[in-house]
Amino acid sequence: MEQILDQLPIVIKSLNIGFLQTLRLFFVTLIGAFPLGLIIAFGSMSRFKPLSYLTKIIV
């Protein structure tokens, strides 16, 4: 039991580092995916047929 309590701060620190890295990755992905999603969404609703067809092929 004592070994577990000795290692607990190291484990919590590692989990904290991993959580923060996951948050960074999420926000970087969000910054790239949100504009791309808007472009594809508006392109598929476009009256300009070549753009509409292109976005429907991509999706």
C-alpha cells in the first residue's frame, strides 16, 4: 500500500500532462475542422453547380 501512495503523485502528474496534451490537440483540430466544415456545408448548399457537385463528391 505504501508503494502505491509513493507512486500516486507521479501517476497524477503524468495523467495531468496527458490531459493537457489532449486538450491542445482538440483545439488545434477544432481550429482546422470548423472552417473546413463551414466551407463544405456552404459549398454543398451553393447554387453554383460545379462547387455543389465537388463538395458532394468530397463528402
